Amino acid sequence: MFDVLIVGGGMVGASLACALGDKNNRSNSLKVGLIEARADLLQGQFGADGRASAVALGSSHIWQNIGVWDGMLRRGVSPMHCIQISDGDYPHSVKLRREDIKQEALGYVVENATTQAALWEFIDRCHNIEVICPAKIIDIVKPKIGSDKSIEVKISSDLGDQFLSAKLLVAADGGRSVVRSLANIATTQKHYDQTCIVLTVKTEHSHHNIAYERFQNSGPFAILPLPSNNQNNPNGDRCCIVWTAATAEIPTLIELDEDRFMQELCQRFGADLLASLGKLTIESKQRASYVPQWMHAQTYIQPRLALIGDAAHTTHPVAGQGMNLGIRDVGAIAEIILTAHHKGEDIGSIDVLKRYQTWRRWDNLGVIMLTDITNRLFSNQFFVLQWLRRIGLALASLLPFKRILMHFMMGLIGRQPRLPKQADL
Ligand SMILES: Cc1cc2nc3c(=O)[nH]c(=O)nc-3n(C[C@H](O)[C@H](O)[C@H](O)COP(=O)(O)OP(=O)(O)OC[C@H]3O[C@@H](n4cnc5c(N)ncnc54)[C@H](O)[C@@H]3O)c2cc1C
């Protein structure tokens, strides 16, 4: 029997496996199972879909404590020195600078493939983690109320169907979580009439580690500075673009030939930014598209079951917070599980799991609601709203408001997890 069985080895589930992982072969470590459906993750193929995530400073601290941040640094991360927020081509923009809060960086931009590679390398070194991959969870056998000390799941793999049991099942199987459905946990959802196109571009000049959030009529347009890896482009850099457009526009945009697509793309950058970044060249092989969604599970816990990451909540990518919330879930649940385990408590009991839900629920809900309001406010041309957001941008330029906004974006508001460092275990 496993102590903890994690379903889903995406960035959140794999981070939890690492947080519970033991590289030192200690006698009292937890027995952890990680079930993942995608065989390519086990084979070390983390995809070149061009996706990158803005990693809040708070998330980088959690990864440092777990011991996986060095693996990401080694592969290449790009610090964000400034985040510039503007309302279309309105000349006044808010610049959030690292100097404003005396930090080395406001956060980092890390390609998802880099994050996954570092996490799976770490998992591979932990003696207490069994990776069950490729395999899919297909059923849950619920614990008997008040009696059973474990939960049983049915999985399907090349070996056929199998039953596994654990003291605690953690669902990290993404926004369409099968575990959440099997457990009959209801959700509150809102759909956006928007779709995000993600691609990577090479720039002629340096991005100077500045991230841009340009709000436009059809949706926000984000430019994230990536680490440079191109020796043929010594003065230039790479950026990841998250281009949110009205869903009706997407089929036309995706089908445009390279020249017309580039014209449309350049229009979204605006003249000033194009002048500073110079000529753009598209690096990605495909124009990948994702449909954003607002979703919040009505509960994160049941006896012997917890939801984390996108399985518990999803948010519009406009503020770059979805994965960061998931990493904060990881920090919280890992601290609670490890503490309960050391005290000899039952880690799957509802009393222990309530500590996780109480810790995380309001932070998650607050962030996804604020993100939703921001997206709706900025994707609207109604003149009163236009006037309101320009007042909002002016206020956000004032240092006290700016600092609150920065702490929010950096994931430094609220209780921070105190995970023991691997070296201290
Ligand atoms: C365009 C875009 C840009 C974004 N940018 C940012 C950003 O800048 N910053 C940020 O913080 N967030 C960002 N996000 C959000 C972020 O990508 C997600 O919040 C994050 O990837 C969620 O990770 P997860 O591990 O919870 O879920 P997932 O990444 O969905 O992983 C789920 C895993 O579970 C596995 N799985 C699924 N079902 C089963 C099953 N039945 N059995 C076994 N395994 C299963 C899957 O194969 C997968 O590996 C962005 C999202 C989008 C769409």
C-alpha cells in the first residue's frame, strides 16, 4: 500500500512527488506512487509546444526548498526585471520594476519543458517514488465511512487493469480531472469567448528581461522574455507570446499564411515595442491554441482524497497565475502531509485534509476572481470601463498600490509554506 498516490505528473503533480521525495533513502520516508497517462514524460520527452510560464518569485522559493530549482536554473530560466502593463496603445503604462521592491527579479519565465525535465530528473533520483506510467486511473473504490484506512483505485495500463491502494489519493490530473468526476465533486465554471494562441518568436534586439502585458479589445496579449539559446542571433533574444483573441477570430488567424500572420502579430506588438525589439521571426513550428476557463471545485477534499492544481481550479492565463496557484497548493499540502506523518497522524484523515483546504481555498478563489475581473474589464470598449481602467492604471503607478500589486503577482501575499529543505531531511 502507498502512503500517497498522486494522479498526474504534470508540473503540479510532479512537484508534489518531488516535495515528498527522498533522495537519501531514509527509513521513515513516505511511500509515494505517481500515476501518469503520458508515456512521453517517462521517456524524457517534454514536448516542444513552445509553452512557457511566468513563475512567481514565491513559486521559485517553493521549488528551491524542494530542491528542484537548481535543475531549472541549469537548463535556463529568464529573470523578469520589469513587467510593463498597458491598455492597448494608450501611452501611459505601468512599469513594475525589481528596484521597486529591491529584489533580484520579479519572477522568472521558464519553458514548461524545462520545468518538467528538472522535476522528472529529481523524481528519478528518489528512492521512495514509484512511477506508474503510462497508466490511467479509471475508477475509485471509496473508503467505507469511519472504518477503512485506505482508498483503492483501479488503473489501466499495458499490463491490464490493476488495483492500487493508498492512505491518501491526490488528484493532479488537470482541468478535466477524471478523479474529480469519479469522486462526484461539483465545480463552478465560466467560459470565455476567447482562445489563446501560443508561439515563440526570435527578436532582433535584446528583450532586456522585460515582460509585457498589452490589454487589447479582443483580449490580452502577453510577451514573456525567454532565455536565449541561439548562437546565430547574438544580439537578439526569444520571447513566448500568449495572444488571446475572440474565439470567432481564431480559425482565420490559425489559417493565415506566414506573411499575413506576421502582419497581424506585429500590429498586436504596437509600433514602440517593435522598434525596441526589432525584426521578429517565428520560431515555433505550430500555432498552438488553448481555450481558457474559470473553474473552481466546490470542495478540494473528501476522506482520503485531495485535489490540487488545475484539478481543483483553473484561471484565465492573463495574469500568469494558474500554475503558480498549483505550486502554492503543493507547498501547503506537502507541509501538512510531512508534519502529520512526523507526528504519527493519519495523513488521509479528513481532519488533516481540512488544514489544506482552509489554507488554500481563499487564496485560489481570490486570485481566479481578480483575474476574471481584470480580463473582463480590459477586454471591453464600453467608455465607462475604459475610463475606470485608466484610473486603475494611474493608481497602480503609485508606489504603495504598486507594491501591493507586485506582491500579489509575485505570490508573496498570505501564508508561505515552510517545507524542510532536502538537505535538512
Ligand atoms: C496559454 C496558457 C498560458 C499559461 N501561462 C501560465 C503562466 O504564465 N503562469 C502560470 O502560473 N500558469 C500559466 N498557465 C496555467 C498552467 O499552464 C496550468 O495551471 C498548469 O499547467 C496546470 O498544471 P497541472 O499539473 O495541475 O495540470 P496539467 O498540466 O493538465 O497536468 C495533468 C497531468 O495529468 C495527466 N493525467 C490526466 N488524466 C489522467 C488520468 N486519468 N490518469 C493518469 N494521468 C492523467 C496528464 O497526462 C498530465 O500530465 C497557462 C495556461 C495556458 C493555457
